[in-house]
Amino acid sequence: MTTASDPSYPAHWEADVVLRDGGTARIRPITTEDAGRLVSFYEQVSDESKYYRFFAPYPRLSDRDVHRFTHHDYVDRVGLAATIGGEFIGTVRFDRIGPDGRPASAPADEAEVAFLVQDAHQGRGVASALLEHIGAVARERGIRRFAAEVLPANTKMIKVFTDVGYQQKRSFEEGSVHLTLDLEPTAESLAVQRAREQRAEARSVQRLLAPGSVAVVGVSRSGSGVGSATLRNLRDGGFHGHLYAVNEARAPGMEGDLLDGVRAYRTVADINAPVDLAVIAVPAERVPDAVAACGEHGVQGLVVLSAGYGESGPAGLARQRELVRQVRSYGMRLIGPNAFGVINTAPAVELNASLAPAPATARGRIGLFTQSGAIGIALLSGLLRRGEGLSSFVSAGNRADVSGNDILQYWYDDEATDVALLYLETLGNPRKFTRLARRTAAVKPVVVARGGRHTPAGHLVPGTRLPDTTVSDLLRQAGVIRVDTVTELVDVGLLLAGQPLPAGPRVAILGNSESLGVLTYDACLTEGLRPLPPQDLTTAATPADFRAALSAALASDDCDTVVVNAIPWVSERTLADDLAEALRQAAAEVPGKPVAVVHVELSELVEALSAVRAAPPAPPGPAAPDQTATTAGAPAAAPAPAQGPAPGGAPREAARRIPAYPAAERAVKAVAEAVRYAEWRRANSEAGQVPEYEDIDEGGAAARLAALLDGVPEGTALTLDEADARDLLGRYGIPVRPVLPAPSPDAAVRAARVLGYPVALKTTAPHLRHRADLGGVRLDLTTEAELRRSYEELTEALGKPGELLPVVQAMAPRGVDTVVRAVVDPAAGTVLSFGLAGVASELLGDTAHGLVPATDRDVAALIRSIRTAPLLFGWRGSDPVDTPALEELLLRLSRLVDDHPEVTAVALEPVVVATEGLSVLSATVRVAHPPARTDLGPRTLPSY
């Protein structure tokens, strides 16, 4: 007898999943308490579905059937159910079988599997989700294959099996289709799983952002309060769907009367029409009742503006956890709590379910996600003030459910969004975020500003333990543009939304101020760009002069970007109007290169550019986005026809918005980020390769690790001794130069004879390890006399041999000392690091980081990304070192830690890279029983 409270109940199999249509369901083991639910579920299944399941008419379950399907040992017999509102909508079970097809126990590694999905929920991806989860359970229980018998007419179920991506065999036997699935994950099965994940999560966000009907719960009769403000914004923003107000204080019999011009009801249940989205703005203690009413009415998603949750302390955090559980139990998704709201400017929707006054923002090509409502307000205001519009906006508050990962899934194939801007306070799941960001950045820019290095109150998902600099490196490896401030977030977003990507780092500078040109030139050098000498048009330059100069610069093959500087004239307003028009015309005549404007207190130009905002916006969509010129601190200029590639690279006709900045440094920073992103796009246009090395002994390494960890408790890390570390690394083609202990001068001499002169004498005591500055290393000892003398000097200066633990090692060829490391972060995954040994990496933090598995492109970029990289490539006339050998070392180490999650940390220090080859002089390896890889398991929502 197993119940959910039984200690043997596998609670870790419980999971919330997003289905194909964007709704959610809970998957959990079936227990003996589910008899009633199972009978009710079966009664709602059609006779046809029952026939497909049992291969015969089977109108009802017998008591014996109910007992069999609710009693499991969770080892050889397992049943899972998908539930919504506590009721079954689908079931799956497996029974372990032997070679003869009869019930068996371990070590039999095959099981028979069968599904049944309620007809009303077929087509929602329930069976696919159940197959992923029952497959993971089976692997955990030592089952390697599933066998299934399916009637040929049951094409839906056959498709579930054939589309999963597992290796499979198919045959026709005795009137049924016999399928055998190998449950070992493959590249294809993982790709299928992630594609389904993307479609489902994108659809779940779409249901929140494009509802056909919205109810605002918590609208006051007085018109004050958050609920009333949101209702007015929805109404005044021109929402195209049905709009309802819910006011619990309304007297009975007044249902349907108007409140603020909107039909009002006492509860959601009184609305005699479907409601897709509910915005809840009632006190936290009343939210559960509102959620229950929404769930019973069939609402698809919630935006909870109410505060008093995780941001308010432990009691609020407990309330927040319960809110997520309640919302998901009804198959809904949640934005919030403590949210600012959502906006969708699509012409068919025009949703402003937020606290931003209507009209909140113009229609544009930028998608914006924030965790902070206050930052959301600032960003919305900043973009609107500078004339830029949005495609969509989500301020998730405490992001207890919907997060930045979900929004990235939506933006990935959203044709209305060209640039993704995110303000994040934490990266709850860095491994998934970098995966999604890398895929999205391949087609459109992703710009991220991080607002905190620690998990703030209210955010349930813990942040990564990695240093902020490491996180920045990982984001850049994924193609994410990482900025430090919300001002930079807007600056970079404006350039990317309105201008094509630069083809290189060359920048032309022109304007009517020599001093401002010099400042721009200096800023370019600081950002690593290649500026051309500034072109001074003099203060007497006319708009025609600006147009001619800009046209010539854009037409030149010598530059990739143009920065235009403008200072005020002591003149009439007319010149400002003419300059705005001149810049637009020049950019339209010679498209294909980005243009940015730097202005200094040029209010007349600001007004001239903003005066044409009253013109009708361009038709929405990728064919003709609203793209006009902008300046910092003001709305934008009117569109002018132009041809040019969209930021994502697809050509389209668009009026190009020219962004303007009040400081040269801000404009150049935005240009530099665009240049680096464009370089990343070009470098990643073809995927890197993970080379195959024939000398790698993966099986031998696995066996050795199993032996080493035999008897080691779970959660305990083991540091390998020198011999075991050298053996494990050697199996992956990473030789470590041997060392011999030297507890006495005579032992040192004997060691030198074995290894051969010249040798090095080193101390290995923890407080002296890798501290050559303390005198614990003697190099190039060519004779016994030198070795004995050095030994005596070491012991006299630093301590007794028993304290110093001296060793002797053969000298390696001279070269550049480097450090290579790999370490597992529970949230981000395994991180590969590289830097030069000594001060550069330890004091200055000049270390580069990347995620495993690394490709050949990744390691080449990693080596070249540190500031001291010139020392590897012949700095000041020195000989370049063997960087291909260094790249191979990084690739081999990446393979080791990726193939064997038991390896939790590796430090190779130092690695001496010579002109030919390299030498690993010391290695430290830590191993432990690996935690479960959630990124390789079935699709799940974060659990709290």
C-alpha cells in the first residue's frame, strides 16, 4: 500500500509540465488513493480510445483492474498520471518483462509500456510528455528498452512513439504494430525534446500576451486602486478583445452593469463567457479565492499584481509557493506576483494589462522583459522618450512561474520582435538561459543588464554561485550582449533595433566640432574599435554639408559605421529641421551601414526630429517595421524609405531609425557592442566541432571512476592522489609530467637519476604550492651538486622536509606558464577556464570562461579573449607558442568532464606552453557521485 505520504513514494518524480497548447499539467506517480480518480477518468474516455488501449471493447474497469492500475512497487511496475485540477487527464504505466515477455524483476532491462489519454485532451501533447517522464523513470530503475503493442489504426499513438527521437525497431505481428524503443537519450531525442519545449513554452506566453478576453479582478467602485488603473489602461489602450471588471462588493443582481464603461461582475464565475486572461489586483489574503474562481472558470493565465509575497519575508515566500502550486493545479501559468503587468502592441491585440498609463508605448521592434517594476517603468519611459516602440513588454515581479527563459522562447520566433532586451536580477537557471540565449542570438540580438549579484528577496530560484565576471563570459560565449546599466540597455537596444549590423570595427567620424570628434575618436580606441581620423566640417557646416559628408562616408569602402557629431548653431530653428531631414536622406540613399548621432545640447534638433512623430506609423510586421530616427531625450524622426537588413539578418524594407546620444562615450559603447555581436554572429554562422580523438579511453575512464568512488558516500568529494589523477587524465590523452618524492637529499638525487637532468626541485606543501615567489622552486638543476645545494637552501629557508614535502621533476621546455581549469557549478553546468599563471589571473582576474562541451571555435576564442593573450602570440618579438596544442588540451579536458559528470573539478597548473608542444606539470582532480542532470531529463517547470 503506497500513498503520497508513504516514505517509499518517489516524490522526485512529480513535475509540472507545459503542454503543446501552452497549458500546464502535473505529472505524478499513481497511488492507492487514486482509485476514484482512475474510475472517473476511465468513464470519460471514448469507447474507441478504450478499444485502442485494450484491443477489445472494454466499457468499464473491474475492481481487479483498478487494484492493478493503482498498486505499484515503483521498481518493476510504475504508473504515472497527468492531472489538471487534481483529476486525471492521461495515464501511462510500464511493467518490467523478461526475454519471454512475462513479468520479471531486475536485472531484466525491458518493460512493456501503455498509454491512455482522455479524448478531450488528445492533441495537447499529453502522451509525449508522459513518455518523456516514464522514460526517465525507467532509466532510473535500470530499464533500457520499452516495448509497445499498438493497433495499426491507432495512428496517433504510433506517431507519439515514432516522433520521440529514440532509436527504435518496428514490426507487424499478429495484427498489431510491435515497437521497441531504446531509452538511451540521443542527439535526435534531445533535439525533439527541446523543440517541443520551445513550442510549448512559447505558446504559453502567447496565451498570456494575446488573449481574446481579459477580466480584471479587484476593480473598485470609486475608481481608485491598482485594479481600476489597470482596467482603464486596458480600455484606453484599445484592447481588441472582450473586457470584464470584477468587483466582489457589487450588490447581487447588478451583474453586467457598467463600471468605468466596462461590464462588471461580482465574481469571475458570473461572467457567462470564456475568459482567457485574468489580472488579479486584490490583497494577498484574497488571492487564493480569486485564483480558484479563475481556475474553475477555465481561465488560461494570470497576471498577479498583488504584493505581499516573497518580497515581504518568509511568510510571504510560503504564500508565494502555495500560489504557484494552486495556479498550476488548474493548468494555468502565472506572471508575478508583485508584477507590473504586460503589454502587447500587436495591432490585432493592443493589450496594456499593466500599470503603465495608456498609451503606454508606441509599436516597435523591441521586446522588453524586466523583473523589477520600477526598472520597467524607467525603461518604458526612456524608450518612449527617445521615440522607440515595443513589440511586447513583460514585468514579471517575483517571477514565481513565468521567467525570462519563457519570454526568450516566445521571442525566438516572434516576427514582431527584432531585438530582445532583458533586465535580470538573477539567472535562476543559467544552463537553460545560456542555451536559449545562444539559439535566439543566432537570429536576433539579446541584450541583458543584470541588476544584482545575489538572489534578492522574493525570487524563489537560487542564483548561481559563479562570480559575476564568469557569468559575463558565459553570456558572451552564448552571443548575449551584456551591459552594466539600464541606460546602456536602452542605448544598445536603440542602435540594434534601427540600424543594420556593422561589417567590422572601422568607424568614420564626422561633424561640426573638432573637439567632439576627438572625444569620439578616443572613445572608439577605448572600446577596441578602429576609428578613422575625424572629419571636421567646421561650425559653418550646413545641413547640405552634413548630407554630402555622410553619404560619402557611407559609400566608402574604408569604414563600417559612421558616427555623426553635431553641436548647436547660433542660428534659426530652420537649420535644425533641415539637418534632421538631411541625415535621414543620406542614410536612406546609402543603406547597409549603421549610423549614430552624437549631439550636445541641441534642443532644436531634438524638436525637429520629434515633430514628425505624429505621422502615421508604418504597417506592422517584418516587411515594414516602424523605424525612424531618434535622439536621446526626445521622440524620433519620421520614417524615410530605405533598404537594409534587419538586425536578425533578413532583408526587409524599412525606414531606418537613426539613434542619437547626448555623449560620445554612450554612442561609441553602443556601436562597440553591435560590432562585437556582429563578429559573434559571423563566427557562429557555422557551428564549431567537437573533435573525436581515437586515443581517448572513455570506457576505461568510466570503470576507473566507478572503482574510485566505490564506497564514497553521496555528497562527498574525493581528491585523487597524484598517481590516480595522472592515470585518469592520461586516458584522455592529457599526460602529466611525473614527479618523485624527495624526503631527503639522497632521495632527491636518486629521483633525478631516474628522471634525468636537468630537473626542478619543488615544495608541494599546501601553503607553498604554486608560490614560486616564496622561493619554493629551484629550476634547471643540471648536476647532483646543484641539486644538493638547492635542497639545503630550501630546507634552511622554509622548513624541514616533512613540512615542505619536496619533489623532483624533469625540466620542461621553456614557454609561457598558463592555468587550465574545469569546475562544475550546480546551476550553470561545467565551466572551462583559461588564463596565464601567476599575477595575471590571480590578482588581475584575467581569466576567460566558457561552458562545456566546448567546440574548436569556443577554445580558440577562449585563448584569445584574455587581455594577456599577446604573450602567447609573439609579443615584443618573442617566439609564438604552440596554441594549437593548447587548444587540443582544452578540448580534451572538455571531453573528459562532459563524458564523466563524476569529475567535479580539474586544475592543471601550471601548463607550460612552448614553441612546440606543452607540458602539464601539476594536476588536481576532484570526483564525486554526480547529481542528476536536469537539462538532459524530461521537460519540467521549476519546482518550489
